[in-house]
Amino acid sequence: MSDYTRKIILESGEEYYGYGFGSDRDKVLEIVFNTSMAGYQEIISDPSYTDQAVVMTYPLIGNYGMADDDYETEVPSIGALIVREYNDEPSCYRSSETLGDVMMRFGIAGIYGVDTRMIGRSIRDRGSRKVLISSPDVTREEGLKIIENTGVPHDSVSRVSCRTPWVSAPQEEKYHVVAIDCGMKRNIVRSLNRKGCRVTVVPWNTDPEEILKLDPDGIFISNGPGDPEDVQETIGTVRRLIGCRPLFGICLGHQIIALAYGAKTYKLKFGHRGGNHPVKNIETGKIEITSQNHSYAVDGESLAGTPLTVTHVNILDNTIEGMKCRKDRVFSVQYHPESAPGPQDSGYLFDRFIDLMEEGRKNA
């Protein structure tokens, strides 16, 4: 195997040999797959992929390069990208760097030339699991021992959240939103700005009294990486904010709201990652094609003892995709309305948030 420069060893024992790009750092990560046909820049810069090796099922990656305006965070924290064919000569006029150069700068490992269809099917059939990305010199036995001795991190949110508050203001400000940053994508902030919201972004562990001192019209709980039960401080904060202001949660924020109400979450076999997940809006009967990236889901049976009602369900596996509590002016979705395919089909959710904030002003 001397012609190959990198290899991956799955926790279950499978080995795949390929060629490296980006960083050549050895890593133990969780391996997952994404079915999106485009958007690799948004994927590698989405903090929700912290400590994960993402297998792209679409075969050609890197062909349109990297654009300065398309990052979801300033410092990407994804662990690795695994692709079938890597293109290092981007043709897009907006490109300022190659994907490989960006991955090298941020220490993101890359491997290409492997059978991503076979790897993707393995993940789908046997579930997400740990993987070692290394040089071909590491034997299977050595690799499995390294994997066994490497624990799963439980501090992902604290590593990707902002350290100090920051503000993003629109040209014409109508509302003030405090966003709890658990690893928030920048396009969420841009989406709120477009609706006339000044957004004050605060760290994941900000005290609820400090949030209320900022006098927001509404409070947003963001997406982010890892197990939602790891962020007990955020869960406690949200629990104390319920009923104080309208609350809107996306992805991890959706799970945190469920936990704050006393419901439960669980880990999916291989998660939902891609841009074509069908979700049914129970209130309208319409099907939305959504963008998703998550490993955990809300336990539907555990909602029975809470005031939360289900608003959206996943057509493929019937998992909970949306909830609300009308009395508390709280709602959430598991998917990403700020990156919906097509003509922003899920943009109405931001309008719903605006309506709740307007209602709160009238009742104040």
C-alpha cells in the first residue's frame, strides 16, 4: 500500500486507503455522512460538525473553491472530510482559496480516492462510530487500540461558542433578539438581520438574569455540536427563561428546549445530514424539503408529560422535527430554516418569531 498517503480505520475494523489533502494530522473522530450535492464550504464551517469526519456521498468536492462570504463560522472545527474525488482547481469566479488550502490552515484532515458509497452504506447499516484517520503505516491492530483508548469529548459546545457577547445590527432595527450561541451558524444571524432584528450573541453559559438585563424582544437558542445533555447550563438557563420572552430554537436549540421542559432526547443510529429531508408540517399538512445536520432527536413519548405539542414530523422515520407551547410563546424545529433548499421554503418560521415578539410588545 506504499502508493497511498492516508487511510481510515473504522471502530468496527474496516480499512480504507486513499490520498491526503488538507491537514495530515492523525485524528480519532466520529464518522458520519452527508448527502448534499453542494455546500461543502458551509458544511466544513458549520460548528455542529465539531469532532466529526464527514463522508460526502456526492462524488466531486472542491470544484468551486471557497468564497470569503460563505463561511458559517470564522474558525471551522470539523474534524475531517472524506470524499471520492477532490478537485484542486476551482472554476468559480467567487473563489478566493482552494478547499485544501483552507483545510490545511485550520487543521482539518482530508482523504480522497476512497469508496464513499461503500463507507456511506456501512454507516447507514451499522451506525455512526469512531474512526481513525492516519498514515498507511498504522496497522489495523494499532489503529483499533488507538480508537479504543480515545474517549468521546463532551465539551464541544464550550469550545465553539463565542467567548464574549457581540452584536450584529441591520440597517433598520425593529426588534432585539438575544441569541444563545451553542455553535451558531452565521446565516442564522443574517436571516434575523434581514427581518429587522438586532442580534446580541451571548456565550452558551450566560446567566438568564444577564440575558433579561439586555431587554430582548425574543430569545433564540442556536444549533451546535454534541449531545444536548452535555450542556446542562444552557438547559437550566432556558428553563428559567420560559415564559419571560418568546423563545425560538433550531437543531440543538430544539433539543435543549425539550430537555428544559422535562422531555428526553436520544441518539439516532446515523443521524440526519443533507439538504433533502422531507418534513410534514402537521398544522398545514404541507411537506417541506429541509436541510438537516444532527445526531440526536427528541423522544416523542417523553413529550406526554409536558405542555409541548408536536408541529412537524420527519416523513422518513417519524422523528420529531418541530414543537411549540403556545401559552409560553415557545417553538422550535430540528431542521435548519436558514439554509432551506429552494426559495427559502422554511422562512416563515422567522416570521412566526417576529409575530411572537410583536405580540409580546403589545401585551407588555
